[in-house]
Amino acid sequence: MQASGFVLAGGASKRMGQDKALLPYRGTTLVEHVAKTVSEATGSVALIGDPGRLGHLGLAVFPDELPSCGPASGIYTALRISETDWNLVLACDMPAVSVEILTELLRRAETSERQCVTAAGLYGEPEPLCAVYHRRCLPALGRSIRDKRLRMRDFVKEIGAVWVKVDTAALANVNTPPEWAEFEAKTS
């Protein structure tokens, strides 16, 4: 299946106290590590974030078209610029997500008639920042943003996304220095 890959890296990283996308990780940066995983799953990757902040990484970087709307804007931007129907979207702060998980999401999307396939923890909610979106959901996402309904978990539920259960630990994101230190301790 042909799909485009996107990494959301537009957040302010307020809780981290520094730009988490550029945290050093395994000889590179966190965003580069996540981008490599996405690229291995899809064959392509682009970042959604500030080109001035991320342009030096050598990856395609596109700014959010609707700033101040959180991840919804990043996903909206990815779907607007994409040249493929299906689009894999992953947050830059989810370094434990594997190529295998992303490949499974893509495989499920290929056979789905729904507009979204999202990872979900074994006992939890869907994780819309680790998901595959069809461009058909762009109008509905645009309406949600216009109406200030920006919670992506609510959006994927509204559009009837397929949930694929994965290891909850793979979906852990790092938002604070203690979470980052704990993650690094577990993976080193």
C-alpha cells in the first residue's frame, strides 16, 4: 500500500522545558529517531513543525497551516499536503513505537473502509497521534478545528476509527524531564 509518513513536531514542549523534538537520543535527535521509524514503515517522511527550528535536520519540514490548534492542526496540514490517500502520523515524542506496529496499522488501513486506523493501548483509549488517516477525513477534521473541537481522541471516535490494540508501553510519550529520564533508563 502506498502511504505517506508524517511526524508531528510542532509542540511548544512547555512541560519538558526544552525542545523535546531535539533531545539527543541514540546518537541522533528524538525527532530523527521517530522519523526514521516512520520512513521505514512508509518509505517517506516529512515533519510538521517549524522549518526554522527543524530545517537543519535535512528532512522535509512543513509549518502548521492552522497554528495554535495543537495536534489537530498538524494532522490537518499533513492531510492537506499529502499526495497519497493514506497517511501515517506519529508524534515526535513516542520513541518506543516500532516499525512493526506502524506496519500493522498500515496493513489494517489497507483493508479498512473506515477513515482512520489508530493504535490503542491494551486497556486504554485510542492514540490518535499514532494512527493512519485517509484524506477523506480532511473535511470532518476541518469542521472540528473550525468548531474548536480539538481533542483528537474525540475526533477519531466520532469518525469511527478502527482501534488496533498494541503494547501500551510502545505508546508512551515523554513530556517532562522525569518521564524522559525514566524512558532513557528503561531503554539504555
